[in-house]
Amino acid sequence: MNKVILMGRLTRDVEMRQTPNGVSLARFSIAVNRRFAGKDAQQQADFINCVAFGRTAEFLERFGRKGTKFVLEG
């Protein structure tokens, strides 16, 4: 089984939708800083697009704003 744990900041506010079945769906992206600096000693970041469903999506809508730091597991 593969597992990923990411810690980063939201790059924009969470975009909420409802599926035809009525399930909440949240789309967002986070910026994750790399643990090592580049050749020029500048901090680099990876931007990762994410999707959450159900209660997790509702939590993100309530508490997630641009710049908020979150830890994600999936």
C-alpha cells in the first residue's frame, strides 16, 4: 500500500461543489516546500492539486483559506 503525507499551505481558497448524489466535493491545491535548497540556495516548492470528499471537504470549506497550513494524508 502506498501512503503520502504532505504539509503545506493552501494556494487559493477551497472550491466547493456537490456531486449529483449530494456528496460534498472540495478542490484545492497546496504548496509544499522541498526539504533541500536548489543549486542557488533558493527555497523551492511543489504545487499539488488535491480533491476531498464528504466531511473532509466540508471541514476544508469551513477552515481552509488561502495561506492556511494543513497536513494531508492519503
